[in-house]
Amino acid sequence: MNHSFAIPKSTVPLPEREGLPALIEEIRARRDEFTAQRHISKDIIARFQELGVYRALVAKQFDGEERSPAEFCQLIETISEADGSAGWVASFGVSAIYLAALPEPTLRKIYADGPDVVFAGGLFPLQPARRTPDGFVLKGRWKFASGCMGASLIGVGIRSEGEQAGGLPRIAVMPVDKVRIDENWDVIGLEGTGSHDLLIDDVVVPEEWTLIRGSKALVETAVNRYPVIALAAQVLTVVGLGVARSALDEFVEHAGGFRSITGAPNLADRPYVQSEVAKADILLRSARSLFYETTEAAWREAQAGEVSLATTNLLRLASTYSAQSAAAVTRLVFDLTGIAAIQTGHRFNRTLHDCAAVAQHYFMSEGTWQNGGAVMLGLPTAPGFP
């Protein structure tokens, strides 16, 4: 008698999900398409939904999966090895932990048709919103709304006169049809993310559809006890780790065939290339190990109760170190490749700019080091840090 049985999809580790390898290959084959149109195609977003990207961190009471932060990050890292823009857009599955700060009745409306809700946000600059008995009246322009072209739900940052939120922004959430997207994303890194501007003109958002970013979740789960802002930084960092790994692996694979037009030895035969490749590999591995070691430590604390300030601070510092290390690795690959890499569309030109864009993000900027040191010394930090 055959006693075999199918493993329920919800128990299969995200990076091992059926369908992921085929999706990765398709993303890799279509990355020029994403760059040219400046957003990830909607059929790929639908595949992300099928894979569980957007329900991974949703509470089980809304039919989500409540996956661990490390498992979600590993999934985003894997997608990013195929294309940084695709990984960046998929990373916004993390928005479920933002939305968890909404009242439960609002969340039930959001997840009424299932947990695979695609959210995108343009939080800054904070725009003034007038409070009325019906809610907040919104009007203005918001920037950097990554993934907005495939989203069904949009969030924007607002400020209301007299509100005290500890320097943290209030986010107003609404259906995408309340927003106009100004397709003005024109950059040299992560071009396919579709991080366009959002325009809103006199839209009223009820207060129960707003939240304070970084505030305590109103739905109790272990993942919702994990530090919100720290995880938001982490899911972007792993985009850099995935891109850098793919760049270094591709360089190593093809270095023996990189022939100079001047007749110089192949790249793989040059002693300085051999040394630099070894250093880059160890740098990337050490950054990744620190990243996931710290993530697992924070997850154990979240499962037990509350994540400490010291551990949360380490999450932020590990994210910055990892993002900057990934950028350094792709810069090295670009430099070692030589003049060929300056061509528009060259793989290592793209990986250089993608990782530079990750490291440029405010979450992983140089200011993290100053704030991180301030935490260690018991001094005040910027609002929302760590």
C-alpha cells in the first residue's frame, strides 16, 4: 500500500516552492523587458502571488502563512539573483507587517478575497492632510512608489496638524483606483521597479484606513513582534546580496573566456584577478552570514516575546554592512571586467547600478552607522531608528 502523501503548500519552505525554478528562469530571460518598460510585468506579479510572496507574512487568521523573516528574505534573495528589480518589487510582500497596524475590521476588508494582496507605497514627502469627520482629505504628489504598476492597494505618507506620532509618518491606505500614477521613473539602477510618482487629488481616507508606520501591530503574531522598520530594511538588503552573488558567480564562470582586444592574458589567468575574486567571495559570504545570524537571533526573541533594542540595532547595522558589501562586490566585478562593462545593457553594468541603488536607500545609508553607534552609547537617535 502506498502511504505517500502530498505536503501542503503552506509547509513547503518558500525558496523550495514548486514553480520557483521555472519562474526564476523566466525572470532572467525577461529582465531586458522589465528595464525597457520600467516596471515588472503584471503576469510576473501574478506568479509572485501564486508563489506566496504576498501572503508569506500575513497572519494565519487571514489565511496567510506567518513565515519567518529569514525564510522570506531567502526567497527575495533568490528572486534577486535573476533580476534585482524583480526582487525589489517582490520584497514589498513585507508590507503585510505594516498593514498589521490597521484595525482588525479594516484588515478583514483588505483580505476579504484572500491574503495575496499587492501593496505599494509612496511614503514621502509627507503631505499635509486635513482631518474631517469623514477622515483625512489627501492632495499632493508622492515619490518612489516601487511596484505601484502591479499593486491593488496603495499607501502614502501624510501629516496632520497637531498630531504627535514620535516623528513617525501616518500612512493612508486606499485602492489603487484612487491614485494617478505619473510614469516618470528614469534612473540608472533598479530601472524595472516602476518607482513612479503618485498623484492624489482630494481623496478622503477614513481614519480606520490609516496607521502609524512602525507602530505596534494590532494583530498578535510572532512575525508582527519582529521589528517593523528593521525588516523593511532587510528585505531590500537581500536584493543586493542576490544581485552581487549572481554577478560574482557569472564572472567566475566566464572569466576564462574573457579575452582582451589588446591580446593580454584571459582574465582568469591574471594573478590580481585571482586574488580579488577570492577576497570578494569571502566578503560576500561573511556579510551574508552576519545578516542571517542576526536575523535568526531576532526571530528567536520575537517568538519568545519582544526583540531587544540591542538586537534590533544589530539588524540595522547588519543590513547596512551587507548592502554596502554587495555594492563593493559588484563594483569589483565591473572593474575586473574592463572596458567591455561600460556598454549599455552589459550584465555587469546593470548589477553595479542595481547594487549601488540598494546601498543608496535611506535605510542602508551612512547615517545608519551614526545612529547605530548612538544606540550603543545610550544617546538619542533619529525618529524611527532602529
